[in-house]
Amino acid sequence: VRKEQYKPDFVILSIESNVTNFIFKDLKTETRYLFQEINGKGTPQSFATGVKAFISVNASFDEERSTRNVLAKITGSDKKLKDEYFVIGGHMDHLGISPLGDVYNGANDNASGTAVVMEIARVMKLNKAKPKRTVVFAAWAGEEQGLLGSRYYADNSPSIEKTIAYINMDMVGHGSGNVPFRGEYYGPQIWKLLKEKLPEEIMEYVKPGRGGPGGSDHTPFLQKGVPAFAVMTEGYHFKYHRPGDDIDLIKPEILKRVGDFVYAAVQILASEPGDLIQPMRQAVYYLKYQDLANFKFEPLTHVIEKHGDAKNSHVDLQVAVVEGKEGLSGDELRVDIINSLFDLPEKMKKAKGLSLYAPNRSISMNSRQGKTTVMLGLRGIDSFRDNPKWAKVLVEQGLHFAVADDLSSLFGEEGLTEDGKKFIKAVNSSGLLLLVKGLDAAQMKGLLEESKKPMVFIERELPDEETLELIKEKNFALGLVLGADEDPAAYFKKLEEAKKAIGSRYLIIVNENCLWGSAGKDQMLQVISEMIKEKYERMDYSNLFTSTFIRVLRSARGGGTTTTFAYRPF
């Protein structure tokens, strides 16, 4: 933090669970349960505890100071490939000295990873290795303070665009003997190559995993689009972040396993011919990492047939619709819709790549298991137009939204009719979210003024300034349609204009092309590339892809507007 931002009377503390458990030992519930409720429902869980806790802090500003990464390299021998880089590394810092004067030695975290990096460099130098690509060996500074060293390298190294892959070693000194290698979802081409060429005796103990950003130095590389893999040995890591993390806990045979594996990976990747740098890879990272919603409102039966066996898709949330048989109306239509939901659990059980949306389970949790979350809603309002109270019944059957293509019957010459107002009131009380299309400015303003719960206006063009302000004021959302044939750069200009007007918190990218297909995926990648150029924040991506939609949905159901995002471990 810069000195001008430092406020001595505003202190941020972290305390261990045993401290909170002691403070709240007389509660009739557990703090662990409360955190689960917060994550699941996305709402605060506040109540009087009857406990007062006092903390005394003596804080002072510690001036910014310089530190250094330690880097070495073996220059590639190939005239062309020597300008490409393969990096292996681990952080060399730890926690320093405790307030009581105990030294945090950090033998496992992370002298172990640093030692393996140095040993591989020593062996390659000793054997006069001549890799075709340049191999960089890195000992990062400032990891424990927030990945400072690796982030500086990723942000400032001119070679980052030419880096084919990164392998990070963090806490590799003891464990069961297995070596997890997390990152195959973000670097499938690299993992495929290693899997084909690694010796069988090494493959026996290397365990690939999905991977993703988290609390170690592979993260800044991933965020630049570099395939980055995290190696942390399997098993319980004793004395983690404690003074007892000493050398007597280290198992040399585990270090050797890690070293043999990473050394073999270096030999393969540093000399593999061909192009290992994928196009648009930073945009691909954001497409894969962010919870991405597909707003192609396909019937549920089609979703199950086409995508039921999908695994690790970039589509994290599929918005699907339930439709009654053509020609039905009134009670017949309602009964038909409800009957179609009876065998849904059995159908979803067979669809191994899909998981039904539940408010108490985050989309990210399903994604980490390789599954796409499916959220159900209605196409049209015919099933409850004549009797709006049925909206609540349908919500209780597991439907979350209704796509309303035509609400003109709710309006007269002077705005919403009395029947229209009653309809909106009933929908508000039901918890059903309306996704409304095709309204003019006056009709949008009429709904904004009448509705007590938020809705989503799905539009191809930006509404007028007054309507945009009302959308923000009333916590509604604007779903800006990315047309099937629309130029991504032109669309981004509209998106940027809307973002400047109301902020990403009130915006949703609504795709017209299906994101499962190549046309929709490629179009979205180009939009993401524009977002990267404009330096969008992580929360902007999250809002535009799913978070705004989930926030409005929860608010419509009466769950408040606060969203808690689950942490994604690597």
C-alpha cells in the first residue's frame, strides 16, 4: 500500500479458527456452519452473539523497499526456438520472524521447491544440456506477501509472450509420494504432450488435476495466458506457516520424485519441435476461468441430448427453458409443464456432465468438478398470464426465470393497466425473475417504476440515459445482446458505453450464438480480447458473464443483493 493510502486507525487482521472458536464458544451454532450459509445463500448471517472482543494493535507504516527475484537461464540451441522460453520456479521467501522471536524457517514452504529448481539447473549445467528453447530457472521473492515477485516478472518480462509453459513447485518436501500436477484444464496441449512422452515409472506417481489460479506463483503466468502448472506434493503438510517447518520434516525421496518428474518435463518441452504457443491464449484463459453463462435459451431436452456427457466445458452455466406442448393453455399447459419436471432428477443423473442449479451451491463448485450448471426457466408467460399466482407454484417446482418476449398486453395508452400492475405484483411475490425483451422506453420506465423486485431488460441497443439511471437505481440489469452476426469490436464499444454509464454490476452479456459451438466461442473470445486491451478488472468479467445475473436472480427471489464468491483453489 502506498504511504498516502495508509490509515493507522484502519487495521486489517487475520485470526485463526481456534481463536474465533474460543471467542464464540458459547454460541448455539458453529462459525463453520455460518460461513457455509454465507457462501451458499449469498447473504449475511447476522445475529447478536452476546460477546464483546477487544484487540489492541500497535501499527506503524513500513516503507516500501526493494527485493529481488533470482533468475538463471540456459540459452536455447535452436536458431528459431531459442527465443521461446520454458520457465520453472518456486518462491524463496517465507514469513520471517514471529512477534515472539521465533524464526519461520520454511523448509517445506518453500526451500523444498527452490532446492528442486536449483538442482535441476545444476544437473543440466553439469551435463552440458543443450535444450532447443531457453530454459529459465526462477526463485521468486515476495510470494507470501501476495505473489509479488512472480507477478512483477509476468507483468514486465518481454519474454512472457514467448513463454510456452511454467511449472511451479511449492511445498514439495514431504507427503504420500504422489505428485499432483494441476493445470491440465488450462494447458491441455502441454499435458497431452507430457502424458505421451513421460516415462512410465514417472507417470505412475504424477496425478494430473484441473488446476487454476490460487495462492502460489503459477497464478500470474496463468493470468497472462501461459499454460501454468502447480506442483505440490500429495498429503498433509505438517507445520505449515509455523516455526516448526524445519528440515527434519523433509523427505529426500519425495524431493527426488519431484525433481525427476520436472527434469523430464523440461527435457520434453524445451526441445519439442513445432508451435506450442496457442493463439488468443490470454482470452482463452478468461473464457475458461470466469463462470461463463450461455444465454442461448435452449429447451432442457436439447441441452441434455447435446451436452449431457460434456466434461470440463468452458460453459459454466447453461440457461435452459421448459416448454409445454404446442396448443395447450391454462391448466392443461401448467399441468404439462409440471409433469415434464417429474423425471428431471433421473435425466440429470444420467447426464454426467451437467448439474442442476441450486441456490445453496455455487456454479464454481460444479465447474471444479468438470460439470456445467443448468438453470431452468420458462419460455414465455403463457403458463401464468391468466392466473399470476401460478408463478409461485412454478418457482416451487424449481423454475427460476421466465423469458417474456411480449408484455404488450400489460400496457394501455397511459402505461401499465390495472391488470398489468396486479400481474407485476404477483410475479414480484412469487420470486420469479422476468427477462423482458422488446419493450419501448416508456414501457421499460413503467416496469421500473412499478416493480418492487428487479428484472432484466434484454436489448440490442442502449436505452436512453434516464432509463439507464433507473436501471441502476432500482437494481435491475441490462442484458446487452451480442448478435449472431455482430462485429465483436463494435459490440464492445456499446458494452463500454453502457459500463461507463451504469457500471458492470448492472450489465450482462447476452449471447445469441450458442457458446458451445465454435462460432459463439470465437465471437466471445474476440470480445474478451477487447476487454483485456481496455484493462477490465476481474470483477468486471465476473459481473458481465454471470454475477450480475445471479445477483438479480437472488434479489428477485428475496435473497438480498449481496453475492459471496467462492474462492477457487488451484
